[in-house]
Amino acid sequence: MEEAVVDAHGTGLTEIAFVIVVAVTVGLGLMRLKQPPLVGFILAGVLLGPSGLEIISTSNENVTMLAEMGVLMLLFFIGMELSLKAFVASLKPAVQIAGGQLLAAMAISFGLMLISKATLAEAIILGFIIALSSTVVAMKVLEDLGELRAEPGRIAVAVLIAQDIAVVPMLIIASSLGGEEAVGWGVLVVKIAIAVAVLAALLWFLGRGPKLKPSFASAVENNVEILALGSLAFCFAAASLSGLLGLSPAYGAFIAGLVVGSSTLRSPVIHVVEPIQAILLVVFFLSIGLLIDLDYIIANWTLVLIASVFVIIAKSVVNVMLIRMAGLPHKTAVEAGLSMAQIGEFSFVLAAVAFASGAIGGDVYRLALAVTAVSLLVSPAWMIVMRQLEGEARFGYAEFRHALAELYGDRVERVEDVGVWLKTRGRAVRRALRRRKAARNSRGRARAKPAAEQTAPGE
């Protein structure tokens, strides 16, 4: 009997060690390719899950529980890192852009409903899923490009925070649309109104007053164990209370993060909680990989490919247009818009909640997971390629004309045979183009240096 217990424990530890090694290895590999490591964690989940080596089951209760804790910790951390003053300063354009994203996503999903057999509930959930972008991926891409602390990073972070806040009512709606009984829209509206009102009042109160200073702050601020355990207890207690009141547990976790972030304990709590959050997030992204059905993707690869390409292109175009409409410069619109072209990690949570409640069917659920995963996987490469193409196209058009004017002035207008003229004068034009491009890069580095010295959003 004792030998059996030892063997069982040894087997379990071996599986855990193998899972961790695979996740770290794939994550490091993606980092070497200049991709966010979370993409590697998702791929590790696919490799280790039912579609791969079948080492981890989707019905594994321990993995599910840790993944749910990872979601709560992510919202708790977002709430703590949120700089209320910076967010309020960018509130108007952020709400305008996030609202426009939601309207555009709803237009797409309701258009799909008209040409398919999707239900009203499925159209609403798909609209929510498409509207959200990945906070983790967008911030990582902008950080790698050196734009996180510049204007593109500030507006993107503000929009992403607005989306994260919107996740709370979305989760409430997703869990309420399922079931055979008619949706109680009156009760649902009241729940959302209460959640939004409490959040708005809390933001107003915390933004106006000084930092909160708990009476026990001086006694615990240097005690790592108590800070870690107390923070986790506060986060999960708030999440449990929110769930008992009929709201989403994620809402309670976010509220708890806002309170801690507005206190004098913010910095030490972030320091001790960040490693715990990182571990739980790895499990969360692993669990996402477990949910991806490779058999479904292979059998329906044309549908998945078309849907993924359409969503990424549509989100890129809509994002750039909305940011430009908010009055921001072209460069800011392109870089911030492309960074949010993917579907976000919270879309997995929304899809899972909606599927569990019966709001969406199995095929819609698998398609949503597949498209979300593909968009996350290709988003960093899409951002880099499109940014380069857009920059080269803009440079090629505007700078070519400037170079011609610089060299030849109005004589260019009298050239009849452009092909012959380029052959004879092309070298001089190319030299002028190179000089202008070098000057532009020099100015960009000069602007990037002071921008890098600014504090990060949320600090």
C-alpha cells in the first residue's frame, strides 16, 4: 500500500516537472524569436493536452482551479497597477475608442448572424470576444518596440484598461444568457448598473483623496509572508463576495486590486505578489492550450484561417481609424492600433463561461477558441511586418517627392520620360533618400531617449 502511494506521488511529481520543463522551454524558444512567452505557454498546453501527448486532461480539476485563480490574480494585478490619474487623463479617448471597438465588433457578429444559423446570444458573445484585445501581448509588443512609455503605449494601455473594466459586465451577461429560461433582462441591467456605479464611485473616491493608509501598514510592509498571504486573502475574499452577490468573481478581484493600488502598501504588495501571479498566469495560458482542439482546426482549417485573417485585418483597420478619429497622430494610431489587433486572453474566459452556461454551442465555442489562439500567435509578427510596410510605404511616397524637390526643384515637373530620367539621376536621388532617412532615424532616437526615462503606465 505504501509503495503504491509512493509510486502515485512520484508519478504526479514527474508529470508536474515535465509540464513545467516543457512550458519553460517553449516559452524561452518563443522569447528567442522575439515573441511573448505566453504564446509558448499556449503552445505547451496544446502539446501536452488532449490534442497532443495527452499528459494533461481538460477535466483536471487542479489545473482548472489554478487557471481560475490566475484570471482573478490578473485582474487583481491590473487593478493594483492602474494609475488613476493617468487613466483619468486618457479616459475620454480611451472610452471613445473602446466603445467604438465594441460597436464595430457587434456589427461584425450580427452581420455573421444574418448569414448563418447563429443565435442572438451567440452573436452577442462573439461581439464581446472580438472586441477584446490582449493586454499582455499588446504591452509586450510595444515594450519591445520601445513605444510602451511613449504616446502609442499610453493610449493603448488606457484603451486596454477600459476593455479590462468592460470584461466585468461582459462576464455577467455571458453567464446570464444561457439556460432554457428566458433571460431576465431587467435583473441583468440592474446588476450591470450596480457594478458600473460602484466602480465609478470607487474610481472617483480613490482618485480624489490621498493614499489610503491602513492602521497595520507599518507592521506588515516589511513582512513578505504576511503581505503575500494577506493580499491573496483579500483578493479571493473580494472575489467570493462578488460571486455571492450575483456578480462576477473577477469584478471583486479587480475592485480589491484598485483598493490595494490606492494604498501605501501598493509597492510592497506588487513586489511580493508578482511572482505568484506569474506562476498562476503560466497555468492559465497552459489551460488555454488544453482547450484548443487541433482536430477541429485541421478539419475546418479553411474556416479558421479565413475567420482569423478577417478578424486581424478588421481590428487593425478599425483600431487605426478610431484612434485617428480621437484626434491622435497617424504614427500613434498605427502603432497603438496594430498592437491591439489580436483577440485577448479574457476572450477565452468569456467563451468558457458562455459555453458552460449554454449561451453558445460547441461549434461556435471551438471556432472562437481557435481564432483567438491564432490571433494571439501571429499578432506580434503581424505588428512588426505591418508597421514596417506602412512605414516604408509612407516614407517611399513622401520622402521621394522631397528628395526630388531637394535635388532638382521644379525641373522634375518638366521630365517627360520618367524611366530614362531615373536611370540617369537615380543614384543622386537614392543618396538624398538615404540622407533623409538617416536624419529621420537620428531624430527618432533622440525622441526615444527621454521617452525611455519616463515612468511606466500604471506606476
